[in-house]
Amino acid sequence: MKRNYLIVCTALFVAACGSSEKVAEAPAASSAAAPPASEPAPPPMPAPEDTVATSSGTKLRYFRDVLDSDQPQKPSFELEAERFSMTTDNVYFVEKATAVAYGQDGTETRFEAGGGEFDDNTKTTKLTGDVVCSMGTQRVEMQDVVWTNETQTAATPNRVIVSDGETRLQAASMEYNTDTKTLRLPNLSGVVSTKSQAAADAAAGAEPGAFESIEVKKGGLGEFVDGQLQHIAGGVEIALRAADPSAKPMVLAAEKIAFAWDEGERTKPKSIGLDGGVSVDGPQGLVTANTANLNLAENTLEFAGNVQGKSDSIESFDAERIVYDMKSGDSEMSNLVARGISMGAPSGEAKSGAADFSTMNIERAGRVVSQGGQVKNMSGGVSISLQPRDAGGKPMKLNAGEAIFSWSGDGGQPTAIAMRGSVRVDGPQGAIRAERGDFDLAKKQLVFSGKVNGSLPQLERFDSDKVTFNIESGDALMTNVTAKGLVMGTEPQGDEPAKDGEKKTGYSRMDIESAPEVSLTGQQLNWMRGGVSLTMHAADPKEAPMTLKAQELTFAYGKESASPERVSIGGGVDVQRETSRIQSDTGELDLEKQLLTFDGNVRLASPGTEDATATRITYNLATGERTTKGFVASRIQAKPTTESAKQ
């Protein structure tokens, strides 16, 4: 207490003597008073009867701690004025003041003001009247500011303007800490210039679109540290503007936006992180997410958590994560679902009128890789649907472990989609599964290979090595086919047993046991070749089936029939049922009349008949009756009579 009293007395004595080097040194107080309200102009000098002394050229100082020795200590705040006066309660009034606040590392923060009050009791100084605060290259303009020595802060509750080169910002108030070099600006708005770095980028050949300014369109609490913008919180919207005024700005919004900087860099951040309620409107379209990070050093934009969006070519999409390369247009997406992806015009390789698909929907894709705005690869379980350009058309659904897209040079829609692993395609051709599927959109052709199976309009439950299907014509070529349940006749009968008193007749269905080659035209069976084996099932399930073998079968249809009416059989015809067998050169199966006809070198083998031949045999599948032409047999055993049978 004695040393403090001496300091104050010395200051009063020097002031009374009119010295030009007056100094008032004040140790820090234990607590700080709240900053006084600002005023538009410096306070008037007190009346002469209230003052102890007046002078000019005086330095008033605060220190961080009470002096423990006689060694000199650097002040934390120092004020000079052209004119000052002191009241009896140790409050100094000053005019045309300048002040310096010293940070712990010696960094200087300078103030200029029209006037102010230096309070030696509360250890606070209020500067008023066109105050300018300079921190390095930053300049803050305001009407008033209060320095609080205990917290080493300068603050004002009123509007401020911040400038730094071409940076122009404004805020509702300000608080600056000289030790941490932290400048806090509520309700921040304005423009942060990155022009010097943008110019350097352009000189280095940066891609068009490199931005030269950050416009704070809507700001919460902005915070600068050592001149670098660190973050803005409380509901933020900023726009990144390019040097080209015609270029569309990238608009970023989030609950909080944080800026990261390279060491020593002061104009352009290396990255911008967004957290909470993220929205980005840029070259990738409009995207929302939980978080996002714009890496300006690598020119990438990453979204994570509940990612949703749309663009000019996509109605909507959802994803878990998206990484977008702003320079190349490449992207990688995780767990993507998308609707209304425009497929554009058909490829230049496609024939006129072949553009059947207008949009693509991605029902599921674990990982999607795009290059230059074109999807190149989908993996991790893929399900997509192609929507026909014709409103009445049926969509085609593609499922696979992986889908690889090929494009022509003129863009438009992809020319081909290669599907690999657990392939399934549902469309006009029916449902087909395989290990591999190759869709040539230019040729409108689907090729399935590797354990192919599925269902076609006339081939239910089929298996094949390979299926080539033209989705435009409905034609298909299949190899090594087996199939179950082919309908025979125009009105097939069911498989259930006949009712009491009724008897089902004829054959209703057939199975393909073996067919090396099968052709369909317009989704109708055309022919089977290469050694065909069929099993024909009786309408009455109690009746034994019939097997038919031949080199080739050709199917014929009526004008409005969906099922074949006749089947021409050629080359090594061989039909067996129970203990009977008929062989011939050719044959014909009339499915409508349920007649099977054998022609040319007909041979018959059945119990009681030996070396039987004929020029023609007609077998009624419904009644079991058989008629022959040119029949010859070496022996025919007569059927036993009823009496002989009993004996």
C-alpha cells in the first residue's frame, strides 16, 4: 500500500509542476469494471475547479502485476495525449489521444482517438471519437472502445468496420485480446479478400473458378486470430467469388464455418470446414449434409453424414459421403441413392430412334466413381433402373455387385454398362440372372454369361450358358439351354389331377432337357438346334411323360397366338413313351390339334411288334390313337382275348 501511495503522489506532483515527461504508473486491479457505454464524441474536459492539474505530452500506463522490485517493467498499456487533466478521484481526461497495448510476446496494438478517460481506479480506459485500432495489417474503425487491463482486452458494444488490404467487414460489436491476438466480431458481414493469392494462382496456371474473395452474406460470431479468420459460428452463409464476375459463386452455409491456414499465409485459407446444417450450392449442384470440408489446397469438396442434393442433371440424391474434385469434375460417393439422372440424347453410335431411356434411378450403390461428370463405376452392391423415354414403356431394372459404364466422346447417355457379380435384369425380356451381364445401349443388346437363369415369356425357369437379347426387337439367342414348364397349346390345362368322372387328355407342358442353341424372335420361340431333348408332360399327371429328341425344332405361330401352334421337327427324330418308341427323319407337332406326325423312314418299336416301319405315323396325344401309312412289320403279336387272358 505504501508503494502504491508513493506512485500516485509522485504522479500528482509531477503534473502540478507542469513537466513535459509526466508518467502515471498503475498496478493491475483485482477486478475490472464493466465497459462504459460509448459516446459519439470525446468527453468534455472537466471544469477547472474539478481538476488537479492539466498538461500535454503525458504518458499514462498500466502494468500487468504489482512491481516487486525497483527493476523497470514494460507496461501492458500506454497512453499519450496532446492535452489531459486529472480529477481528484484519479481519473484522467484526454484529448487527441494515442495508445499502445502490448501483448505478452511484445506485439503492439495501436489506438488513435479524439479523446477519452484513463481511470486509474478500475484500470480501464475508454477512448471515444473516431477511434482507430491497428493490429498488424488489420484496421478497426469505431466510435468508442474500452481497454480493460485485467483481461487485456479492447471492446466496444457498438458497430465496427474492419479492413485489411481489400478486405472490408463490419460487425455489431468487437472484442480483442492482445495476449491471444483474438478478435471477436458478432453479426459479421462483408468481404474477405484473397486477391493476392488468387493472382498468384492465376499466374501459376490455376483452373478457372479459383476464387478471389469470401463474401460473408450472413454471419454469426466471427473470430480472427493474429489476422487470420478462424471461424464464424451461429448460422453462417458465405459466397466464394471468382475473379471472373460472370462465374457463378459457390455459396456455403452452415451452423459453423471454420478456416484453416498454412503457416505464414494471410490471404487464402487452405481449407474451409462446415459443421451442422451444411448447404453448398456450387458446380456439383445444391448439396446438404451434416458436415463438409472444402480443401482449397487439393481443390476437393467433401460432404459427410446425411448427404442430400440435386443438380441440373439429377432430380435428387442421398448419400453417406461424397468427395468432389472441383478441378476435374471427378467424384466418389458412398451409399448412393439417386432419382431422375438425365441420360441425355442417345450416343452418336446408336441408330436413329434407338434412344429408349431418358433417365436413370440409382436404387442402391455402395460406391460410385464419376469422372468429368460421367459415372464410370458402381460397386458394393448396385441396383439401378432405366426409365424409358416412352411414357408407356416398362423400366429396366439392373442389379449387380459392380457396374462399369462406358461413354462415347460426344457424351449423351452411356454406350455400355458392364455388370459383374450376382447380375439380375428385369425388363421386357423377363427376369434374367447371371454372373456377368453386358448391356450395349448403342446396339440395344444385353448379353448374359456364366450360370444364366431366369424366366422369359415362353421359357419359364430356364438355365443357359449365354443369352444374347435385343431389347428393341425382343430377339434372343441362347446356348446350352434347359428349361421347365413350357406351355403346349393355346389353352393349356393345369397340373392338378382331374376331377372325379373326368379325364384330362393330351399334353399341356414340356421341359427342355437339352438344347445347345435356342432362338427367340419377338420374344417367341423360333427354333432349337444342335441336338434337342424335350420331355412332354401329360395333362393328366397320372399319365407317363413322353420324351422327344431331334436335331432341330422350328416353331410356328398363328396370327394372334402367343404360344406356338406347330413345331417342325427335323433330323433324327426319336420319341419314347413308356415301352414304345418311334423314330423318323422328320416330324411335326400340331399343338392345337394335339397330333404328332412322323415322316420319312419311320421306325416303330413297341411290345408285340418287331421290325416295324412306315412312311408316316400320326399319333393323337389326346386319345392315344395311332394311324399309320405304308406300315410293314416282320411280326405282330395279337393282343390276347379276354378268355385267353383268363386262362
